[in-house]
Amino acid sequence: MDADTIRRMIEDGLPGARAQVHGDDGVHFEATVVCEAFRGKLPLVRHRMVYATLGELMGGAIHALALKTVTPDEAA
């Protein structure tokens, strides 16, 4: 697994999202995801939204994903 593939999956799964993903070992990653759809949602719900874009890869090909999820206003 690579960071660019994860970024594309997140952005494809959350319309309008912008994601930055980093990870050097191919199984542990960090991502910052900016998405308007996060507005009014608690962090746990936001994280679940991102995990849903990755499906079965979570816990498999992606062993760990540290997330920062923010709205465009929060990112500014």
C-alpha cells in the first residue's frame, strides 16, 4: 500500500475532500483530510467517514492510520 493510493481513495470516497497522506513503511500512515461534509460532526463520526472510504484495507493492508479531520474553515 502507498500513500498516494490512500489519498485517491479518500478523495474519491468523500466528494470535495482534500487529503494529504504520509507513510514510509507501507502499513502505518498519517492523513489530514479537509472536507465540508465534516461540518457539525464529532471527530469519531468524521474518522468513520474516512475509514468507510478505505473499506477492508483498514486493519489489513493499512495497519494503522492516524487521522486529522477538519472542515475547510477549521483548516484555515
